[in-house]
Amino acid sequence: MAKFCEQNSKLAETARAIDALRREYHDEVEVCIVDCFRRCLACRTQPFCRIQLTTIEAGNGSTLVEKILQTIRHGTSNN
């Protein structure tokens, strides 16, 4: 499950990542929008999510999707 901060999900790049995950990878990744992660500076500037206790950050939505898929498929994380 990829958890996205409600505030961060409003960023255009994060919204693109969420949309792509829901449309193209719904069989692999469950998307969940949750309350604040208390990462306000990152939240305003770049897309990120959490998978279990790992925070995954990226410079744009497509890179975030790639990192999420890599984490889900291989059980590793690359921040």
C-alpha cells in the first residue's frame, strides 16, 4: 500500500503519480490518501509517499511511480 499525505496529494506531480498508479498499476499498488505526515517542507516541494515505514521521494510524478513500483516489486527502497 502506498500512502500519500492529503496535502501532498494536491501537488500536480503527486496527483499525476496517484492517477497513474490507480489507472495503470491498480493490480500491484493500493493507493491510500491519509492525514498529515508532518513533512511540511517536502510536502510543498516534491512528490512523496510512504510504503510501510519507508518514505519514497522523487523529483517528479513519473519518477515517484517508478520508485514505488521498484519498491513493491523488489521489496527494496531507494530514497
